Amino acid sequence: MIDANESVACVLREIEEQPTAYDVDKVVEQLNELKEYDVCANISCETCSYTGQCWEGERGQKVAIDRAVEIAKGGGIEW
């Protein structure tokens, strides 16, 4: 005879043991590190993609990273 509860428990264990496909917290952590330490390093304002939103050089790219963090937390954006 098949024990349905045991079968369900077995399936749930298998699911729980699967690795996370997308770790939002890790992505956000990496983006925040990029924003604080790597953004605008050795780049001039002339080559920055966000010069129009920028003040004193590196602010524009930090805005872009902030937006990327929002997107990662939201699982994507709707256009």
C-alpha cells in the first residue's frame, strides 16, 4: 500500500534540497558593493552614460545602480 503522506514528505524534501536559482539578496549585495567601490572608478564625465543626471561626476552611475537594485528586488520591471 502507498503511504500518501510519506510520498508528499519525500517530494517536499527533494524540493527543499534544490539550490536557489536566483538569490535576490546576493544580487542586491553585489550591486551595492559595486555602487560603493567600483562605480565611476577611473572614468571621466565625458564617457559616463548618465552625465545628464549627474552632479560631480559619479552620482549618475550611482543612480543607475540604485535603479538596478530596485529592479532586482522587484524581480523585474513592467514596461
